[in-house]
Amino acid sequence: MAIREKEHTPLPMPNGWFAVAWSKELITGDVRAIHALGEDLVLFRTRSGEAKVLDAFCPHLGAHLGEGGRVVGETVRCPFHGWQYDGSGACVKIPYCEKIPSQARLRAWPTQEKNGMIFAWYHTDGAPPEWDFPRLPEIGHPDWSEPRTVEVEIPAHVQDSHENNNDFVHFLYVHGNIPSPDLPPAQITHLDDGHTYRVVSEHDTQTPFGNFRTSMTRDSYGLGLVSLRTSGIPDAGLLMFSATTPIDANGGPARSLSRWLLTATNNMIDLAGEEFMKGLVEGVQQDMRIWRNKVHRARPVFCAADTQLVDFRKWAKRFYSSREV
């Protein structure tokens, strides 16, 4: 066994809500083949405008519904023999047969749409959604800019990429910046029965509006969803919402797809909004080499100053069905 295999502990797929597409990518009547969460899926938007996610392969003779399938009313029609499946996964019509077999059914994924994206619920044991995340009022508000979007594939498990948000020391060594040492430590709280992990940090900021004591609030909704807000400047603010989704099945080479959305108050977009997004994109590129070559330590050797990382690891365990994580 190679040294890397000995040192690396593969993480399973976590439970939670994960983005499968941008809302703007799927107009009424669209059908798309997608691969996410280790599965081949079909995503479609019904004539009433609802986004639906089903397992991809028709139980009849195995055709992929996302490859040539089409929307008919509130159903997706198989491209091979015309069998139609509604959003619950049930076959509701076979054009050449009145009797529908009871096994003519696909797994339907709980789906919701907000914050500019379409989300599907994943649970290792098939349990229904156990928690939710908020609709962010800034997105689409007339006082806030049209959201900018970025999409990047990350060579890391979603937990490892998410852990970066709570690893302030790495900002010095990887990104060349770190908050001033005289600032108070970040405040950590658990909200929504523990499913939201909030980190608040404060710092003095020089802006075109003057000097302000600003705060940065980072809310993590499960493993993969993060909102990052700045506040403290009257009538001005920045928001980044990111959704990172595992691509591959358990135990395989870790890959995730991260979607970022940025908006700022209209009076901030030209002064700081574009630079904020540029800095985030450049930052994730600097992380790539670390992620691509690191192993995951299930039981890392922490030092006394790693209290925030220890807290994050304990919190992350709640999103796995396995007790071995």
C-alpha cells in the first residue's frame, strides 16, 4: 500500500442540501443530465415552472432520461419508449399500455429553489429533509446589485474545502494575509438546532465612506452552504453565498463543484464589490495546490491554538450517518 493510501482517510458523502444547478440555467421545459453526489440524475423544469430531480435511468430498459428526454406537462418523457414520470418519480403514462407496472418508479430527490440555485436533498439512509436553510433577502432586492456568479471545480472533499472557512491561520501562509493580532478572537455560535455554524469577526476598515468598525459574519448551513456578509458601514454591505456539491461517490477521488454568488448594495458595487469577488476567486486558486495534494486526517494532531478547527470538526460530524467519521 502506498504511503498516501495509508495516510488518507476517505470521507463519505455528507447528508444535507446541495446545489445541482443555477436557476437561470433551467428554463421551463428544459431537461438536463447531471452528475452529482455520486449519482447520475435528470433535472427538469415542468410546464408549471417547478424544478424536479429524479434518478436518471428508466426502469423499463435503462435509457437515460436526461439524454433526449423531454418535458410533457408536469412529467419528463423517456426518449426510448415514451414512458412519462412525474416529480414524485411515479410512471403516470405508458403511451402503448393502459396498465402501469407497480415497479415503474424512479427515486425522486427532495428539491427546492432559492438564492439563485436549485438544491437537492441527499441522505445516506434515504431519510427526508431534516433541516432547512434561509432565503437570503439581499438576492434580487432592488437596493442590491445584480448577482455575479462564479463556478469552479475543486479537487477536495466538501468538508475539506469547507474547513478552510474556519482555518484563519492558513490565510497567512497560503494567501499572505491575516487579521491584525490585536483583534478579538472570532465568536462562534451554533444556531437552528446546531445545523448553522456562525463565525463573527470584527476589524477596523478604511473605506471611501470613512473608517468603520466592521464585522464579517460567516454562516455555514450544513457542509457546503455558506453565506458571508459584511456589515458596519451604514446603508452598505457585501454578500457572498456559496454552494459546494460533492461530485463523486464515496471513497473515490474527491471532487466538488462550487458555485459562488456575489451581490453588493448599489452604492458599494463599484467601490468594493468587484474587488471583493476578484479577491475570493484569486484566493480559491491559491488553495488548489494544497487541496490537490493533501490527505484527509480523520484524527489530526491539533495544537492548543486550534480551538476553532476542533470545534468545526465536532460540528461537522452531525452531517454523516456513519459514526466512524
